[in-house]
Amino acid sequence: AQLSEKLALTRWAHERLAAEPPFEVFDPPQLSVLAFSARPPAGHRLDANACSAEVMKRVNARKRVFMSSTSIEGRYLIRICVVSFRTHEERVRDAVEGLIEEARGLAGEG
């Protein structure tokens, strides 16, 4: 039941972020890890890698969730990893909403 919950939460995060223009998500998650990037708006001062890093930094600074990152073929990717038995829907929603808020805020800064 716990594993099913974590997989469902990761799929939900994938669907939610895929619906948001500031994010580029890739294949649906097979496990409980989701990798994605933040897209800067056209003409933004940051490139995609720097934008992703800044969004992740801002979410982590809130100290509600902790995002990690990876680099694949030179692309900086943010990761959501839902593995702890203490992680439930409320925390994943906090993470996703924080990502959306910070990406939108960064976009407004140009």
C-alpha cells in the first residue's frame, strides 16, 4: 500500500507539472522519481539550466521540502523523489505548488 501511494503521488506530480508551461517533464515515471526542468520564458536572462537551478534553490529555501538535482547530457534537471514512508499527499502538493509559485515568480523577474 505504501509503495502504491508513492507511485501514485509521483504520477500526480508528473501530470500536474506537465500541465504548467514553465516546466518540461519527460516520460511518465516508472518508479517514484520524477525528473524535469524549468523553462525560462522567451528573452529571460537565465538559460534553462540556470533557471532550473534557481527554481530548485528557491523551493529548498522554503524549508518545507528538499529537491535534488541531476545532470543528464548537460541538462540540469530537478528531481522529486517520493520514497520516505513519512511522505504523503500533503507534502508532495507542497513541493509541486512551491515549484509552480517559484517558477512563475522567477518568470516575472525577467
